[in-house]
Amino acid sequence: MARWYAMEHLKTDPGIRAIHYLPKGAGDREIRFIEINTLLADRTDDSLEPIDFGVNMGSEKAHRLFVLDVTEKQWTRMESGELTLPNGWSLADKATYKK
Amino acid sequence: MNQYQRLWWEQAACDYEAYDRMRRQGFAKCHKLQFLQMSTEKIAKAYFWRNGKAPPKTNAGFVQFLRFLATIPNERDRIAGLFAFRRFTDFQTWIYSVQPIAYALERITPDLANNGPNPEYPWPHSAPQFAPAKYDFEVWSQLENSNGRHLMRFIKVAIEKFPEYADT
């Protein structure tokens, strides 16, 4: 399902260069994405808060998609550990999707 | 639609009405853009309140709103139909084509303008050389082209028909 969402997001937003799927520490019905976005305005406050998008909530198919859009600069700083990830998120075991 | 969504939707509609009145009365582009941007930010937040949890506080959100709406797994034909598309894939292709305008609209907020063109304050902050009042915003030109006009119609419909997809 993560791959499906990633490919759909890449297909519908020209700003997204790559999507990193972060499974480590995520719940069973939780998908965490960091989406590297070339059209995003540069941020100065570095407030990294993902959007929590629940799908089919209250049903058997319920799942949550967390998406954090970051600029290329922010991603570089994340990889080097200079910029902190959202609480509980980890880059270990990440899978990357590109166009 | 939950109570939080309703409040954000009401404010989005109110901002859009202000934009529409300004447009018909020939107000300066800065004011029209400010209210148009605010209405898009708020309809996005109304949508993201669907889980009953607060979305991020940032002024951004409209581009994510378009992205999520264009990638929902359920009721795709119905959503496409709400926005006058016959097929969901056509809707997705169209969203892809207008996203650059949506990003440009989002970037005019003072917080995201990086000390550049914004509809509220003269810039650059330390030694202003431009005022929004008479500035010819590039995004306004983009909104007046074919794709831009279509995006404007989409925004209007997204606000008017919000109850029909708020929980989708």
C-alpha cells in the first residue's frame, strides 16, 4: 500500500522529487512518508510537522498516512542529523520511490 | 463533517466571498490574492480536520490538499464528478498541471515569501523597495491563464461542495 500511495503522489504533484517511506517504528496501519519537494518554499522555522491523513477510519480498512513535505536543503540536513525528525520517526530501513 | 471541519469551512467560505466581492469591485491584486490564498489554506485545513486532529499550523496546505484529493483510494469517480471531470485519471492529470500555480499562490504568504513579494507588507523588510499595493504579482497572471481560471473555478467548487467530500 505504501508503494501505491507513493506512486500516486509522484503522479499528481510535479514538486515531489522523491518519497522516502519510513516503516521503522510505525504502527501496523500507519504509513510514514517524507516527500522531498522542489516547489516548496524554503522554510526558516524548521517546524517539521507531518499531515495526518486518515483513510477509511472506523472500518476494517482503516489506515493513516503521515506525510512530511521537506525541501532539498531540509532533507540534506535530516540525513546528516542536523535537523530532527518528527518524534518516533527513523530513517533506518527506509525505502525510496522516485518518478 | 465534524465540528472542527465546519468551522474551518465556514471561514474558508467567508474569505472566498470577500475575495469574490473584491474581484468584482476591482480591488488591488494584493487584496484579492490575500483573500484567495486564505480561502485555499482554510479549505485545506477543513479537509485535514477530518480525523478530528489539528493539521500543522503552517500557512501551507493547499498543495497537499490537492495532492491528497487526487490520490484518495475511495469514491474516485464521484470525486472527479464533483469537479466536472468524467474520469478520475483526467482529474489527476489536471491536478498535476495546476500544482505549480497552487505552489505559487501558497508562497505569497509573508511567512513563506522569504522577504519577497507578498500581499501584505512592503519588502524587503530591512530596506523596502516594493509595496504590495501596486505590485504586479506573477501568480495573478498565472491565475488568469486557462489553467489558472480552471483552478479558480475548482477553488469555488471545492468550497461550495465541501460537505459532499469532507469525509471522503
